[in-house]
Amino acid sequence: MSIYRKDTIIHSYRAFDVFEREPDGQGINLVDGELITTPEGRRYTVGSVVGYALEYNECPIKAYQRAIEKGHKTHYIIQLSISLTHSRGEKRRYLRIDFDSIYRFQGQRFKIIPTPNDNLAFEEV
């Protein structure tokens, strides 16, 4: 799948870059597994039931239907842990998000909202 994205790096550090993405007419595009960061520097990854099923060679249709039947959310944001390490890892890229923008993820439009305990969630618009 190809999504046109115009990314601009706004901060560059030894271990990671922070960038902004130009929105298209329907919002800022996100892809499954993309790394995001808040203006305060908290880091997260976005995901979905379908993306998880595809990654682990399961049927995405059955996984989606099962999530709906059980009342689970089908798109999610997971907070990442941070650790100090002696070895140098791969440089990562984080999309800086803001809470006023509209995001498009797997054909749906969302706002990203803060929830308790420094978590984030998708809210359909």
C-alpha cells in the first residue's frame, strides 16, 4: 500500500528524529505500527486488530469480526517504554501529533485524545 506522505523533520537527536506530516484533504495519514510522539515527548505506536492479524498470519476478517462481537476497539494506541542501554540501536522516527488534528488510519478518520494515566485513544469523527 502506498500513501503519499510529505514529512518534515523538526528535531533530530542521536537515537531518533521527530517529524511532522503534511495533511492531505482528509487528514494526516497514519500506517499500522507507526511511531508517534506528543509535544511533551511521550512515545506511542498505533495499531489495529487487522494489522495484528496480518502480521501473525491470521485471517484479518475473522479477527475484526471477533473484536466487534466482543465489544473491543479495533484501532488502538499503545504507550512505549523507554530504557537506557549501552548498545546503540536503530535510529527511529516519531510523528509529532497534536490533539486538534484529524488523522486517517486504515480508511477511517479519527482524532487522537488523551485518556487517564498518560494514555491516548482514537476517537472517530
